[in-house]
Amino acid sequence: MTTHHDLYAIGNALVDSEYEVSDQLLLDAGVAKRHMTLIDAQRRTELLRHVQGVHARRTGGGSAGNTVVALAQLGGRAFYSCRVADDELGAFYTQDLLTHGVATNLSASRAPQGQTGICMVMVTPDAERSMSTFLGATADIDASSLQPADIAKSKVYYMEGYLAASPKGMEAALKGRAIARNAGVALATTLSDMTMINFCRPGLDAMVGNAETGSLDFLFCNEEEAQVWCGTQDLAEICRKMAAQARVVCLTRSAKGCIVLEAGQRIEVPATPVRALDTNGAGDMFAGAFLYAITQGHSHSEAAWLANRCAAQVVSQCGNRLLQAQVDELKLAFAERLKSTNR
């Protein structure tokens, strides 16, 4: 089979507006710290009042959107299925994907009327990100956003865990999953956020799959999400339970690096020590870098090394994306590492 894409992903199209705020402002605004909370238009207006006068950075976002951009920046070929509205933010988002070399369904037809989704990201001095998401047009993402021929000619099909909150989005993700499985494409997903696990577990369970629908090849989560998923804080028990969820599980642990679980083995890959300024986008970057490396034929431990480096770079700055020059440096360091380990 000739592959067109290294990664085909489906997820939310959100424009991120990021604000640096105090813990007191977070408290006054009633925003749940470290969580993603879905909001309506009225709540969005209310929150905008709280951050009035605070400088906002605007970037393309959405969890899987960040992941496909990361993979494309590293040199991989990516396709993103998503939904925007026919407004200024929708045009901004579409152009952002195209600028980064990501193929998308957005250029295939005219966007519907309405509002493109936004995510208000509030970053506190301890580098934690708290997200308030107005889904807008992305709430109605459905199977019409899928490109079955492109899915079938991809190496990996990736589902954003946040879609578990949207019945139509969930249905679309699972339809794409079935197409991918039938075509022999590797399956991947992310648990996304503790909120999703607590309130949308059935949808995540369907993405993870079972004997009938086929098990996952790659699962990404952080330690806190794994604790909630497994109902325990015991790391050994978490590793045992998570290992059963997919062929390869990447468990990220912030400054402690990550654990790769595969075939009964537990490989610990240390992190690069950095001073964290903003954790927004770190997990998305990790997944993008890891999937880039494995689709280029590198081992899972080498992929985790690159993913840790890329995620560390993201948390050591403000914003969810890296500049191309930063990515090029990371790729060079990866090439040097591969050269030295293969001598």
C-alpha cells in the first residue's frame, strides 16, 4: 500500500487565546484549575470581562491540531479532519494548518455559518494551564469531515479524546476508526483530560476499543489521567492496567520523563530538565513528536527521547506551538543522537 500520510487525525478545531493570569483571577472567574471546562457563549462573554486588559496570544489550537502541526514541523506528512465556521477565526485556523503543511478537509467545501470554536487558556505563575472551551462550529463535526481514501492510505489514525464529549464527533471518530482498522492502519488516541475520563468515559472506552472493534496500537496519557482511569495512585498497578489498553502506551510524567509500556516491558525515558513556564500543548507535542519518529522507522525508546525533548521545549516557553527554527534544532539533536547510538 502506498501511504499518503504518516498521520491522519480527527479532532476539534479551536483557536487558542492564551492569557497569563494570577491564581486570584482564576478564583474570581470561577475557572477550575488544571482542567478543561466546556463553556457556552454567555460564559465566554463573562470570562472575557475577567481578562479585559490582559494581553492575549492567539494561535491555532485544538489538541489533535497541535499534534498534527508538530508532526508536520518535524517533516512528517499529516492530514487533519476538523470543522470551522465561515468567520475570521475559521479563515485564520484554515490558513494556519495550510501554512504548516497540514492537509485538511477544510478547503474541500465552504464552511458553515456560525462561530469557530475558541479555547481560553489561562496560565498561572506555576505554569499550569486551565482551559475554558467554547466549541462553536466544532461541536457539530460529523462523518462528512472524514476523507476515507486518505485514512486508508495513512500509517496512523489518531482520535482526539476530547471528541468523547460530542455525540456527532464521537460517531465520526469511530467511523474513521473502523475504516482505518479495515485498511490495516495503526490506531491511536489520547485520554486528553481528567474531565473527559470523569464525565465521558464510555466514549473514551469506545475509542480505546476491545476484542471486537480491535485494540489500540498507541495510547497517550499523563500520569494524573492514568490515575483517574485506573482508580489508583500506585504506579506499578497503573502500569499493569494501562499496558492492557494498547500495544504501546506512553505515560508522561512531567519532570520525571515518560514510561513506555510495550510487550510486558516498562521503559523509562528521562526528561530534559527545564524551568516550566506554560504546560499548554505539552502532551499534544509529545504525541506528535513520538508518532513522527515511529512513522520514520525509529524505535519507541528513541521516539520517546525526541518527544520528551520537544515537550520540554514547549513547557519552557509561553504558547502551545514551537517556531520552525526551534523544531529544526530539536531534529538536529535527534539526528546527532541517532548517529552516536548507532556507531
